[in-house]
Amino acid sequence: MGNKNTTIKPPALSSSFDDHALHEECGVAGILSFKKQDVAQLLYRALIALQHRGQDAAGMAVWNGKKKINLHKGLGLVSDAFDEKKLASLNGPLGIAHVRYPTIGAGGVEDAQPFVEKEPFGGIALAHNGNIANYGTVRSRLESGGHAFCSTCDADLMLAVLVKHLNASGLDIFKAISLSMDELDGSYSVCAITAGGELIVYRDPHAIRPLVWGKNDDFIMFASESTALDINDIPLAGDIGAGEALVISSDGKITKRQLIAKPQPRHCMFEYVYFSRPDSVAQGRLIYNVRKELGRRLAKTAPVHADIVVAVPDTSRPAAEGYSQASGIPMEEGLMKNRYVGRTFIMANQALRSTAVKLKLNAVKPLLAGKRVVLIDDSIVRGTTSGPIIKLLRDAGAKEIHLRIACPPTIAPCFYGVDLPTFTELAAANKSVEEIRKMIGADSLAYATIDDLVGAIGMKKEDLCLGCVTGQYPTQLGNDIAAMLKKHGSDADVRVWEKAHPAGKLRGGSC
Ligand code: SF4
């Protein structure tokens, strides 16, 4: 690896136009052909299916069937990063791929995944979806031992940790993964390959980020979401378990180990509320059905007399359908989205944000004029977008606007791979529901309860990560960081944490 000096940046604190922008941080896929077919086209299709999880960069590493791993990474959408020629150069029957959403780190191509090391096995490549919460501590430890990093991405760190333990354990892959799990705190769904022709897959002890798998006569595939399997006509077989690891050899032999004695799943609830595609299935649940059920439950816990139900497009639609069905209030497409407006531009002040909302959403006056509207949205983060949307509806003639949020109030940050702002910026961390209602100008405001959320997902509460709605995190470090941030609550809260923390850094690049 190179010896480039790097600066580890704290999580971004800027406001974006899109207050709903609880950005996912990446999607990952891995595939092996049992019949030695090339897999690059399948990985490309998988990345297209995972594009919503990251639009900043894409990468692919493919074993050529002999002794070499070929790598290509590029900035932008999957279609920007790859063309026919590049895909053709990645021929081989085993590969991994990744899409990135950046919030921190340098954000250049050097932070894109996968990462490759020349040894052991004559080459090893790794990509993951998640976030290593103790990035700074582990990085400092490795640097003290002489390791030079060439990026600020935590996948680079994870690969270095895995290689260290592989070398120390006589190349025992399961032992090395187990030791990595002991060393790392955070969320990680990992796909890796070796130049020896092995596909390696593992998920953190709490299975915070999703990772599913499927198989047919030709291929075995792993991916962040089942849509990546669908697009390749590979039937979904299930989910990788918490603390579970698999090694699939080039001849197709699958070896599976449970590396955590008492796994405690804590699946991220936001995958169900917002991030994952509605047509994805995770932990046996169709995401669309979960969101619809959330809407149904919301209609019961937060009823309102109204004429129409309107969704803030697109992710809130299933919840709006559920609310409409349970309440008997008809649903109308009162807000239309312009699909060709990018989601990333920054709007510095409220006037600009209002303009940005208008660029993105159009209120359909004939549907809204004189109507009492139940507006369904999936989250209020900073509270900066709801106001302009409500104004848009009022300007279109809506008589009353009752905002219903299909998720409990977001009161705390995330340390496991989701771009939530810190306590200082989160509306619900600093204001009561009534204060938020006044700020955004709604006639009424209500949120789904935690019981609604847990009931709609249909899991035991203790099997979910609810950190950002309860302030209780699945790992000790998450709780420690949150306590530190609260104690020093200020605009510079992340930097205060970094100063106070022995390693001096909170976390590395978003992956
Ligand atoms: S803190 Fe929130 S966004 Fe982060 S993993 Fe937990 S539930 Fe998901």
C-alpha cells in the first residue's frame, strides 16, 4: 500500500437540501460462478440494483481464475464508473463489487472500494457496507505497528486487520475473521475474495447492516439487498446471520461457521423505514409490507379527520397507502417528484431550500385545493424540508395539513453507517413535537411510536437497533460516543469527542 499522508475528517455537519437525506452508506455484492463463467456483468447489474445505497463511487475486484485479482474503481454512478471495455477487462469467475455514499473521508477514488492487498494468498480484496465505530483507535494501533494507509476508508482498515490476523493465525480464515470481530466495533457486512479463488463473507456480531444470499445451478451470490439477486435471476435463499462467516472455495464447496457464541442481532430499523428498496426482502420481510403496515398502525395511533392522504415521494408511498387503507381516507398523488433533479446539492439558507423543494416537488393544485390533507413522510431529520413542503401544499390551496411521520422522532446520531447529523442538528433532539410543528407550520404533527415501528417490522424489539430513536446503541462504543457527545453538546460536538477520545479520532471514511 502507498504511504500517502491522510487526514481523517469528522462526519459532515453541513445541511443538505434534502432533509430526508438519511443517506445509506454503501452497498456490497459478491459472486462465484460454479461453472467458471465470467461474473463482471452480473456484478454490474447488482450494483445498478444497489445504486440507491450510494451514488458517489463504484468499484469491482475480480479474480481472473488463475492467480490475479483485477480491480477497477471510479467516481460517480455505476454507469459512470464502468463501460463495456472496463467490464470486459474484469473477466473471471469470482468477484466483489461496491457502491459508495460518502459523508466523510477525502471522498476521492482512493477511498472507493474494494481494497486489495498483495498478500496473503497472492492477493486479497475486500469491500463492506457499514461503519467501524472504533476506526481511530484501531488505525492508530496499526500505524504504531508500521502499517501505512493510503485512504481514509474503513474498508482499508478492515482489510489490514484481517490480513494481520490471517498472518498471525497461519492463514486460518475463520480464526482471522473471529479475531477481527473481537477487534472491531461497529457494523460490517463484508464480501472478500482471494487470488486462491475463495469467496469470503461475514457479518458483524449484531448484523446491523443487511446481507442476503442466493444460489442457483450456476452461481452463488451475496448482496446488501435481494434486488441484486433478482436482477440476476438468482433465487433468494436467506440472510447471513449475526457473527456468521462463510468461505466458498472455487470448486463451490461452502464452509459456514458461527463465530459468536451468543449472537445478538440488532438489525438497523432504518433499513425497513427508509433505506432499502421496497421490493427488497430482508430477514424474510418484504420492505414494502413493513412500510405499509407502519402506515396502517400510524392511522390508528395518530388518526385525523381529513379528505385525502398524500405521500412525500418516493419512499413514503407504501406508508401512505397503509394509512389510507386503515383510515378509509383516499390517497392522492398530490406531490409529484421531478426525477431528474439530483439529490446532493447543498442549500445554505431557508429561501434557497424552498426553491430547491420546488425544483424537486410539484404540488398538484387540482387535487389539493380546498382539501384537508394528511401528509405522510418517513422522517424529520433537521426539520428544514418539511416547512417548504407544507408551504408548497398551502400555496396549492390545501386547507389543512396534518403531517404524520412513519417513524418515531430521530433523537440521536448513528455510528453504524448512516449519515445522520449529530445531536446539535437533529430537530427532535432539541425540540418538542409541538415546537417542531410550529417551526414547520403544520396544523398537526404526530410520529409513529416505537411500538408501531417494532410491530410493523415484526421482530422482537431486542433484535433491532433503535439507537437513533432511543439513544440506546447495540455496542458499548456507540453508547460511550453518544454520552460524550451529549456531555459536550455544542456545534463542535464531534470534534470535542475526537479530542477527548484517547485515539484522537472518531471514525474514518464512510463505507
Ligand atoms: S442508530 Fe439508527 S440508523 Fe444507525 S444503525 Fe441504529 S437504527 Fe440504523
